[in-house]
Amino acid sequence: MKGRDIPTITHKKSNRVLSVHGSEVEVMREQRGTVPVAQVQQALDKLYRDGVLRINKATLGHSNTAFVGAVLAQLPDVEVVRGPQSVRLAEPAD
């Protein structure tokens, strides 16, 4: 994902992945910052456990929801659901 622009689900704002160093992702949004890889992994684990995941601070427990949701939305077996903002596992093709 390094060097990629990943748009947020809601407002299509850019999240450019600058680097991944060990347990952190360096991201350029409106300003440069870091996101723990563990936050993405925890959200991914919840999504695969439950099949659907609300993308909000209450569900994810942190303020990096826009980036985490944007990353999950890039996965090939994930669909974005609007109102409320969520991601879900896509139904397998027949």
C-alpha cells in the first residue's frame, strides 16, 4: 500500500500511505500522522468474525476510523454500506 492514495468512505478524502514501519503506518491526510497497524488488524478481525463492521469511533474505539475504514474498503471481498457507514463481507459469487 505504500505510496497509494486510499480515499475515505464518506468524503473521499485522500489518505496517502507514506511508509509502514514495524507496528505503525505513516499516513498523510490533512497532515502527517501515524496509525497503529494493530487498529487495522483489530477491525479486520471484527469484520471477519461478524461479517459486518460499523465504521465509527464507538465501534472501533479510536479516532483513526476514516483511515481504517478506507483500508478495509480496499479489500477484494469487502463491500461498503452507506447509512450507517459500514463495511461487510461480500457474498460469494455463484
